[in-house]
Amino acid sequence: MRIEKGLPELLAPAGDFECLLAAVKGGADAVYVGGRSFGARAYAKNFDTDELRAAVVYCHLHGVKLYVTVNTLLDDAELISAVEFAFELYRIGVDALIVADLGLIRELRRLLPEMELHASTQVSVHNSLGADEAYRLGCSRVVLARECSERDIAEITESCLAYTEVFLHGALCVCHSGQCLFSSLVGGRSGNRGECAQPCRLPYADGGYPLSLSDLSLASHVPSLIRAGVASLKIEGRMKAPDYVYTVTSIYRRLLDEGRAATREEIRALERAFSRGGFTDGYYTEKTESRAMLGVRSREDKEATKEARKEGAEAAFLPTRVKIFAEAEIRRGEPSRLTLMTGDGRRAVALGAVADEAISRSLTQDEVKSRLAKMGNTFFELSVSDIELTLDDGVNLSPKDINELRREAVAHLEGVYSGGGEAELDKSLIGKGISEPLYVDKVRTTAVFYRPEEYFSLSSDSSQMIDLAFLPLWNTDFSGVDPERVGVMLPPVVMERELGEVRAMLTKAREAGVKYALAGNLGHLSLAREAGLVVLGDFRFNITNSCTGDVLTSLGVNNNLLSPELNPAAARAIGGSVVAMGRIPLMITERCFMRDACGCSGCSECSLVDRRGAAFPMMREYKHRTLIFNSALTYMGDRQDELRGIRGRHFIFSTESAGEITSLIRAFTRGEKMPLSMPLRRMGRRVVKG
């Protein structure tokens, strides 16, 4: 949905209150922050409830909106706390929530319909179909994937139902957001829970940094972003310092207001604020193979930032106080009265103690005005000359009562600017309406084969042990397959510019008799439905609670495959299938890292090797994207007791030969130990010895 008039919103980050002050001073139209829980930057300082309340007041006083991130995956117990948190944010006047968990989106839209919701980039929206699904779930705005190009952004914005938000500047994840399991499954810190250990920033076996991307900067493309009609342009950086926030925000404020691209001097200022050897616009311009996309934080970069901070050291980020006016009445025998007014016409009234007859001395005008003008640590400024006071002769009011009258009036005025709504939560309603997961033809064992030739090479007894196998849509000939046993696996990423080709491939597969599709994001759902296919859910939907499973079931998704981050007990409580065997994809990257690591001639046999010698196989995906698989193979064949009560098992076969796959299937079916000599992991754990 295009913004037809005016400029896009400039949305700036703030990891603490000083950063928020810097963002407002820099000219942000809106600021996004995180609370102490449920935010995708768990290691930022973040805001407690009192700070959030003050942030709302300060932002609204300056005509700025405040958004709060609630964009981590949640378990069932946390869902209740997250809904309670959202209600509190609504009461204090937060303008919108940025949300990633589909279950939480459903619950908030159902229980708190007045709260504006924005679908986080973690939702994995790459095309207009995904944006429309998010809109129908209740998100008025969708944060598009960082990997979208200029034409993708323009076409999505033009045609989708939701408003669009686009990342403008800051750090880039090498993996598509919401699809990274590297930190979680290898390092034990979940990126989907805000705890990412950033394995992409580490050196690998050759001492290089093959996964470290330069920071994004679209400073040269501001005019085209304005023309695209996006609703919001977002600066990344909730872990950054206040001077970074101010510098970057103020430069983009100027570029937007003047409708132009950055000068070389402005780009240099952005680089000095923070860069990794410069910037990249590779996703936006579709030049993902350029070496300029890669970058590390060099000593020179750090020195440049240090010097920039020294030059701006005198610029302290303190609250900019808003001038107000006052009318006060202290009359004999009546409650004292104070009215505070702002320049935009808003006002607040407070009534206080009744004035008594003076015994020894009467109140004076100067004394009362002096006390009323003391705004202390508030965001207001009141001059004695801007107070109109009606004071009866011969009356008295204690200093305590005057101070209390002032505090009460200020609190009311802050309330006017917080704009919070009234909302009561019945916790017993959270999660109600959860339906029983659907199962297609009682499917119990499913599998994906990233190499279709290995599936077709299996012996009949091995393939018969799998109820339904999924083969990649883009490189499989489905002619002659058994439609009851073989379905299509959609590409994990389908950009707007690729929809036509994917639709054509789905039509061809359907004409070959295929009935089932494995889908992993909201955009897949419409594609599969258009083709008349029955949809099964992949692990990429990141199901970590019952409500998310219920949302997908209500959208027609069958046999939900749960997040690989869950342990067996958590999976059993939710219901669905689990990845019980195979190398789990840790990343999908827009850039072809296989070419970087092995060259095109080595495309079929390529691995990323870390400093410990662990080899992470890489495989080409649709449109030369790269899949990076875990070095360890998940295997639960000899732990069948732990799978008891879980209704579905899912296998992933990637680099294994048909012979190895046969051995794995047979061992799993017999409850035997893993037959291959390679690193092993169990559900919910990192690599184990056995």
C-alpha cells in the first residue's frame, strides 16, 4: 500500500534513553525500542516500564511516535506474559508493536484489536503475497526482508494491502531474517530469541571472514525510495551509541527533507559513525556477487569512529524541554486549581488543597509562581512570567500542597501526551480456540530430499518407509512420480520478481499430478493454494507455541513441523512433527557463497570450515542462493522413547548418498544408533558424542 503524499517516516533505533533523545534530536519521525523482555536485541540495555512510559511522553511531546519490539519467538508460558506486556504498552500509549511470533499476532489482534501491529522482518516477507497474509492476520504494516531489491520493494508496495517498511541503513544479517539457526543449534544462543552470538562475524578456517557482510546504506537511493511510496524507512542500531544514532538520523532527515541522494561528504560522515570498510547496496541493486558486499570492522574503521566521537564530544544528548503556560487559582475556601497548557493547545487541570486563612503571613504572587515553575526532571519548561495567577489576599497554602498541586497537574499533562487507552485483560482467554492439528491422510513420517536423484535411487523398501517425500520444486522432474508419496518443496525464498516463474513451476508440477506442497512462510500459502495443492508446514514457520500452530492450522496448513530449537518435551506439549533425523539448514543466504568458497566448478562438493575444523556443507538453492547445513546430523533413532507422544517424524537428507540414506532410514526404523561416522546432535541440544 503506497503512501501517496508526503515523505516516508524516518524510523530510528534506541537501545537506551540517551539514544532516544539523540534520535528525536536528529529528526526521527518515530523511534523503536525494546523492553526488558521479548525483544530481538536481548543484550541491549533496553527500557523498563517506567522508562517506556517516559519515552512515550517525550516522543509524543515532540511529535514523534514510539514503537516497541516484541519480536522474539515465544513458548506457551511466555505467551501469557507477552500479551500482558502488550496490554501495559497499550495503556501507556505506545503507538505500535513490532511482532514476529504468529501466535502472538493472533492473540493481540483478538484480545487487543485497537493496538497497531507491524510484522517484523523476522516473519520472512519477501513478496506481496506474504505481505497480504500478514495484513489479514492483523498487521497494518510489514517490514520487508532486507534482501528485497528496488523493483521488489516498488512492486510489493504498489500491490499489497499492508503499508511497507524498508531497512535504510545499518548492519546486515547474512542469513535471511527469521531463518537463521546457526547461533542456536551450534552455539546454544538463539537468534530467534534475541541472543545471537553472531557466528557470521567470526573468522573461518582460512582466517578470512566469508560470512561477514558490510553494513547497508541506501543513502544514494533516497529519491527512488520516496518514489516507491514506502511508509517507513528504518535505521538499524539498537546496540549502537547515541552519537551514532544522532549522526545517522540527522543525515537521513536532511536527505529526505531535500529529496536527494547523499553527497560524498555525507557518506563519509556515515562511514565514520560506523562502518565495516564502507557500505553495500548490493541487495537493493541486485548486485549480490560484488565483493563490496563483504566487510569487517577494521582498526581504521574503529579509529575513524573514535575520532568522530571526539569531535562531537561536546554535544550532550539531554532532553529538549517543551515550553508550557499555566493558569492558577488560589481562592479562599475553594480547592486550589492549576491548568497547564502547551503551545499546541493541549491542557491538563489539577485540583488541590483548599486555601486557609493566613495566620502569621499571607502567600505572595512571587512565592506561588516560584514553586509552580519548578519543573524538576520533567520534560516541561515553565517560566514565572508565563504563569497567570489569581490569588486572594490573606490566604495561605503550605509549600507541600503547592508542590503536590504542581505534580498532579504535570502528571495529568503527561497523561495527555501518553495517549494511553483503557484495556483490561482476562488471562483465561489467552490461547483459547486452539484447534487440533490436521493430518493429511494420517501422514506420520515425512522427509525432504535436497538432491532428488538420491530419492529416485532409493530401493523401494527404503522409500516405502517414508509416507511423504518432498523434492525441490526448482530442480525436480515430477513426471511419473507417485502423487500420494511425493510432493513439492517450495524454495525458502521467493522474491516478488520471481513469483511468475515459481507459479509456472507449480502449475507444471500440479499437471504432473502432484498434490502436496511443503511451505515455510506466509507467501508460500497463496502460491500453494493457487496451484490447488494441499499445504504442509515446514520448520521455517518457527512454531514454538500452540497458538502459532493454531494460526497455521486455521490457514489450511497441515501436519505442522515444529521449530528445531525445541526439545522433545516442548514439542510434545505443542503437537506436530519434529525433525528427528538429518542435517538441519542453518542459513539461507541471498549471496552465492559457494562461488566464493569453491568456485562454480566445485558447486556440488563445498563446505564452510570453521576454526575448530567443523565442516558445514553448502548447497545451491533456487536462484543461486546458498543453503548452509549443520556440521552435525540430528538423530533420534536410538532415542525413540523421547519421541513418544509426538505424532510426526521428519527427515532431512542433503549431502548423503542413496546408500547412506538407506542406512539411516533402516537404523532409525529399527531404533539403532546412527550408522554414519560424523558429528551427532540430539533434539534441543548442541553437538554430542553419542
